[in-house]
Amino acid sequence: MEKNKIKVVFTDFDRTLVDTSSIEHFYHRRLTKEEEKEKRGLAKDLPLVEGWREVFKELEDRGVIFAIVSRNQKTFIEFMIRKLK
């Protein structure tokens, strides 16, 4: 086993992995069901930041675990991961 092999990569979600600038006005407060629906509707068009698909492929090829760290809601992160696959 290599001594300095990377085993896990952590990254932030907002503006690092996905360009969330257009929905940030929904952050830092509790949303109504209608606001959550609106946020998810807008989110369906959010782009993955350029280059990440290649990074994911490289990490997968090397057997590196990839983890997302965020203050965003877990359900929203999971929604976005499903959308981006």
C-alpha cells in the first residue's frame, strides 16, 4: 500500500460543487413547503461546477471515497445528487 495514498476527499457543496448562487436567498432560514418546492424547482437547473465530472471519474477509478460537507439540508443535497447523476 502506498504511504501517501489519498483515501477520502471532502468538498463543500454550495458554489464549490454546484453553482447555487441563484437560490442562496432561501438559505439560513426555515422554509415553508411552498418555498421548499420553489427552491427545488429552481435547483433542477443548477449546474455542476465545471470539471467535477472528471474529478468524480478520477476519484472513482482510484477507489477514493468522496464526501460532501455542507450546512445545507441533507434532503436537498440528496435531491441534488440524484439530479446530477
